[in-house]
Amino acid sequence: MAKAILGARGRPRQHPVGVTSRRFTLDPRGAYSLAASARFLEGFAPAAHRAAPVGHLHLAFPGPDSAPAGVCLRQDEEDGRVRGEAFGPADPRFVQGEVERILSLDHDGSAFAEVGERDPVVGACRRASPDCAPCCSCRPTRPPPGP
């Protein structure tokens, strides 16, 4: 049994009964493009998948105690904020913090451009994708207890 929840543009979205979603907003400090991060992750073999619409990214990862966590991310074209909607039983504060860390939005990235001016390797990466922040993997979790 699923219940309809209105998503973006008023379209109904189906969620299994008992699955809740919580919204959050991230304010990038420095140049940032969710589309550039999505392109990077889509091309990275462990995370490779078909391209999502520009400015849209889905992530899934284990939460504390291996509780599943999923998140839908979009970047507002006007204010640059990244808006997320967390799904699953994992603590939404954990999900938000993990997304900030994975997308390198957990710190002020405004000086990243200066690093590219001093370091030729970082500079080449910055010229290829000026608004892309380094992407990280999710935190490793402990395996479930054995028999």
C-alpha cells in the first residue's frame, strides 16, 4: 500500500506506507554546481547510472546502524541553494550531514579557487569544471553483527 505525496511540480509521488521524508536546505559557500557534482558521480564506476535531469541528484547510503538513507537533491537556479528531501528510517540530521560531507559543502569552499591558482593539478581540474567541488564517498559503516 502506498500513499500519494505531492512532489515537485505537484506531481504525485508514491512512498510505501511508513516511509517518511524530511526536507532540508544547504547553502554552498563558494562556487558550487550540483549538476557538476552529479556529472562527476554519474561517471564514477561505483556510482555510475543514467543521467538525471540537470540540477537533480539522488543518493543512497547506509545510515547509523546500517539504517538505509536516501536523498533527492535539487539546486535552485536563482539562489544556488541545494534543497534536499531525505527518505528512510535514518536520522534526517545524519542524512543532511552526510550529504554536506559527500558534496564537500560541510566547509567554506570559497578559497578553493585560490588553491587552483597555486597548484597546477587542482588548477587544471578547476578550469575543466569551475563550479565542481570535490565529491567524497559515504562513510563506511560497521557490518551487522555475525551469527
